[in-house]
Amino acid sequence: MPLWLREHSWRQTLSAVYLSLPLRGARATPGSIFCSERYLKVSVPPFLFEAVLFAPIDDTNSTAKIGDGNIFFTLYKKEPAMWDSLTLANTDKEQLQYLRENAVLKAQEKAKEETKARKITKQEHKKYALEATMKLEEAERKRIEDLKEKERQKVAKELELWKNQQKDGDTYKSIQKEEELYQEIEPLKERKNEKMNKTQIPNEGTSKTRFKSTKGCSCSIFSQNLKEEQLPAPRAAATIKVNFTPRVFPTALRESRVAEEEEWLHKQAEARRIMNSDLSELEDLKEEEKNPDWLKDKGNKMFAMGDYLGAVNAYNLAVRLNSSLPLLYLNRAACHLKLRNLHKAIEDSSKALELLTPPVPDNEKARVKAHVRRGTAFCQLELYTEGLQDYEAALKIDPRNEDIEKDAEKIRHLIQGTMQSS
Amino acid sequence: MSAAGLERPQVVSHVQQALSYTVFDCKWVPRSARLLCLGSAARGTGLVQLYELHGARLELLREIEKPKPIKCGTFGATSLQQRYLATGDFDGNLNIWNLEAPEIPVYSVKGHKEIINSIDGVGGLGIGEGAPEIVTGSRDGTVKVWDPRQNDSPVANMEPVQGESKRDCWTVAFGNAYNQEERVVCAGYDNGDIKLFDLKTMSLRWETNIKNGVCSVEFDRKDINMNKLVATSLEGKFHVFDMRTQHPTKGFASVSEKAQKSTIWQVRHLPQNRDIFMTSGGSGSLHLWKYEYPAQRSKKDSEGSEMGVAGSLSLLQNVTLSTQPISCLDWSPDKKGLCVCGAFDQTVRVLIVTKLNKI
């Protein structure tokens, strides 16, 4: 049960009521005061003071001063009239309750409205601030624009002045020049007739069109002759040979072989995946014998041991399984060369070369080998020119290989020899 | 933008002219307010248009059509009175035209087998001494020097060694023409080679490789003892070489800058101040640079031979004018700060760069 505070004292004027409430040592905070139009409550636990006011007051303007163990209220009356007493007498419990609730509700509403009003004012302030900054920035921009415009105009005027100067200067100069030149023409004409004049004079026939501020024509030809004698003769013609820096990777993108390299890699990948499905004959083969790579290795081993026929067989089987691996054809060509099946060697090298397109640094070695083998086959068939062609192609791919160089030289000699003897 | 920012040189776009053809080169006519645009019309013929600056617009004075598209032109080798234009076209022909009577060229030769990418002239316009000469660089890998008094054959020919695969020559420039005998040609190729040919001794004086194709080379002045050479390349890089001191093995000292993310198409030095130059880029932007010399331009290396010291670069201003590459740029030799540039969006723009006096 709260303790009621009853030792309040009050006095009034026509428009205000001054209420003093001693607190008996308790501390009051602004939160402990609740005031509405007709109801005033002070709750400082354990003390409680409430008053249903005689007449409505203006609670927004009324103040409360807390200090010195005392609260001093200044309540402004809504209607200036003298109150009989501070509180309404004869208030029964229900009325009191009702008044209290009403007061609370009203207070709540007021609070809500206040927040709304505050929000609106805040927004307005923001808008105003924004507009103000925008105006400032506009002004700044305009100022800069104006400065630039002024510059532009100033510069344009200068340009005009300069242009007019040019024109005047030019016409003046041209008049002067003509006078000078007319004076010079006479002795020049004599000089010309004396000398053997080899140089042709173009534009002799053209009319003296005066094109704005350029000079008249026929005078200028003479002046040119005059100047020519002061100029040195044309340089003696000579040639300077240049070498260009070889382009190492990375090349300029527009020249890069990226597209071709991609193609080559793609092709290789494809080739490895293809399996020629000729399974009927191959059923009795062992698992590993169906693998073209294994067969290729077998073939290589047999070639190394000198069993060329066996190697050819291995390669044949491999080709049947996968006909797009260039290395198989390349190696088979080598075997055929050893077996002196020259036409077959040529065929195989050609097939290998076909499969080794597009030409990229990756398959350089293979291509060199293919060319060399085909070249050898041609030479052994005594088709020396074709052979030489292949050797030269090989050289182009790999210019630093000395063996190929030597062989190419030999073939050239052979060709010259046969040509001489025929 | 602070006030200090406005003290830098500003690039003011004065006139913009839309053209109905692709412009490859634009040049001021010396001693006048007129400019030339060279290019290729849609139907595959060459066009030369002569404009005059009238207030805020360009007035077309003359239009000349030629059978082959024209790639480049120069006034460098003619006298001030004649002002003949030397052009290189897509077919490898070098022609010199008198613009008042352009039906028949004053000089014509089929100099190259493929398009002439770049042309430069020296000895004319009252600048420098010695015979007027024209150099052309072509896609066929050769660089040829011509004298307008000698028909049909070049006075110097820089060609690849027999059997060597050729590289396109993209740009050429004359330099070091300070007396009657001395002359040097610098050529840039598409594989990044820069070669310096000495015409007096007819030999290769220096070469280097800057890894990316060289789009444009220019000496800061053609008619002085060679001082600086700027070479621009693909991928936004350019190099400034100090040409006063050549080291026997290391060549010339250089400083390089990576400015724009795209190709730097052209570099042009301001005729009135040889330390200021403008680079134009593939993103349609122009950058104005200033070169500052180091405290000492040369120093001795460990073996006692002289080597050059490169200076530093500062960016004075940059501006983006177009979305397409600005492929050609020319400063007016008569009015400081006036320049013309042509871009692949078929417009030619006359620009004025202000406050160059205060640099």
C-alpha cells in the first residue's frame, strides 16, 4: 500500500496554479510524474500523490520543478478562473477510476501524436537540407561552367584576331614578294637561257589563279629554281638492310596460334578416343592387344630389335583399331623404309603429315621426321627433286638440324650432277 | 573543382565537324587558319578536304577525290610558298599535290607494294637545313626516303634482309636535321622494334624493342641535334628516350609511362615548346604531358662511358572527347595551343589548349 502524500500546499492566480509537494526525503524523477488535463499523479515509491484537478489545465505548457526534496508544479489553467479548491471534492471511487483511465488514454494518445509530429518535422528538415545542398552544388557547377565559357569565348576571340592577322599578313607578304620577284625575273631569265636547263617546269601553263592568300604561280617556279641551287643535290641512293627481333612467345594476340593449337589438342584427344569397331576379328585378341598405344610400343620395340616385319604387323593392327593416330603412320613409314617398301613409306609419311595438321610447335618434331622419311623414300626412288622439296620443308621447320642440312646438300649435288650429265 | 585546378591548361573544344567519311589524317596548312582532312570515303576512294576556320565553325573550301584512299600526309618537305601536300595512300603510292591544281600530282611514284602507313617530311617550311626529303613507312616492312627532285627511285631504302619475314612498319619520323648533311630516320614496327637509321652514314645507328607494337614516334624537334624521342605503343604505354647521349651497349636512356588503358595512337609535340606533348588514345582521350629534365642529363657508368639519364613526366591535363579512338592529331605551327584531331567516329575537332604560356 503506497503512502499518500497529503502535505501539499498550493496557491493560485487567475491563470495558474502553483502547487508545492514535499517528498519527505524520497527522490523524484521526471518519470514519476504523470499529468493529464484533469489528473495529476506523482508516484515515488513508496509515496503516492494524486489529484483530480478542479478544472482542466493546459498540461503541455505546465511545468514541474524537482529539487530539494520538493516538487514545485506550475499548472496553467485552461480557463482563467479562480478555483475553489485544488481538487474536486465528492469524487467517488468509480469516477476516480474513470478519470484515471481517461487520463491515461489521453496521455497515450498525446504521446502518439507527438511522435508523429516529430517525425514529420524531421522529414521536413531533411528535405530542406537536401534542397539546400543541391542548390549549393548547382551554384558551384554553374560557376565552373561560366568560367569555362568565358575561357572559350576569350580563346575564340583570340583565334579570330589571329586569323585576320594571318590574312592581312599574307596579302601584304604576297604583294611584297611579287615586287621582289619581278625584279629578280629579268636576270634569272638570262641565266636560264645561258644554262642547259634539264629540269622540266610543270605548271608553266597554269593560270595565275590567286587562291585567297597563297601566292601567284609562275613567280614561285622561278623562286624555286633559285632555291634549288642553294640546296644540296639529292642523296646518293643506298640501301640499309634490317633484321627484325625474332618474336618469342608470347606473340601478338593477332598472330597467336592459339586457335590452331586448340584444334590440334582437340584432334589428339578425339583420336585417342576413337576405336574402330571391327570386333569380329578381334575377339580372340588379348585385352592389351586391343590397345593401340600398347601395340605402338610393341612395334617400337620390335623396330629397335630389327624385326621390321613384326613391327609392321603391330602397327597394322594398331591402325585397324585407331586410324587417326599420326605417330602410328610415322613409325610404320620408318619400318617400310628399312624394308625398302618405298612406295608404302611415302604413303605412310604422307598420311602422317595429313594427320599432323594444323602445324603447331607441338608437332614440330613429328613433322620433321615425316618430311625426312618421305624425302629419303623419294631419293631412294631417284625422285630427287621431290626428295629435296621434303628436305627443305623439314629444314624450314627445324633450321638448326645439321644432319638434314648435310643430306639436303648431298641431294642438291646429285640433282646438279644428273642435270649436267643429261 | 578547386580554383587551383583551373590554373592548369584546359582543353577547350572549339569546333566539331561531322564528316561523311573515315578520316585518317588531319593537318594544318602552314601560315593559315586552314586545315586538311585526309581519308577514305565509303565507296573506297580517297578524299582530301580543305576547311577554313570561321568563328565557331569550319567552312569547307575544297574537296578533292582520288582513286585510292589516302592514309597519311605531310607538309614537311615543301617550301612555304608552294605548300605542296605529300600523301601516302592505301596502294603504296607516294604523291605530292599542288592543292590549287590537284588533278595531276607534282610528283608521283609507286613506292611500296602495300599501304603506306606513315609519312614525314623534312627540309621544307623554312625549318632546318638541307635537301627536302620525304620518308614513308609501309606494311611491306620497308622504309624509303624520297627526294622530290629524283623520280622513281628512293634515295634510301631500309628493307628487311633477304629471307627475313617482314614486319609492318607503322610509323616513321625524321630528326637530327641540324645541318645540311646530318639526318636521321626513326621507324617503329608492329613487333615493338624501334630502329634509328643514320642517313649520313647510311647505317643503322640504334635499335631497341619495346615489346608492344609501336604506333607513333616523334622527335621533339626535327631540326636540332636530336634531343628527345617519344614512342607510343599498344596497351597504353609510351616511352620517352633522351637522345643526347648514346651508350655503346645500353643505347639511350628512357622513361616510360602507362597512361591510358588502350592503344596510344599518336604523339605530337607542341611546336612552340618542345617539352610539352599530347598523346591521343584509343579510348577517345587526349593527355597533355610535360617532360622535366633531370638535374644531370648524363652520367658515367662503371666503365667510364657516358650514359644518359632520363627525366620525369607529369600529366598536365586529360580530357575525353570521343568514344572512338582519336587517330590523328596536329598542332598548329602558327597559333600556340590550337590543334586539330580526327577520330574514328567520323568527326574532326578543333581544340584550343589554354594557359600554355604559364607552363
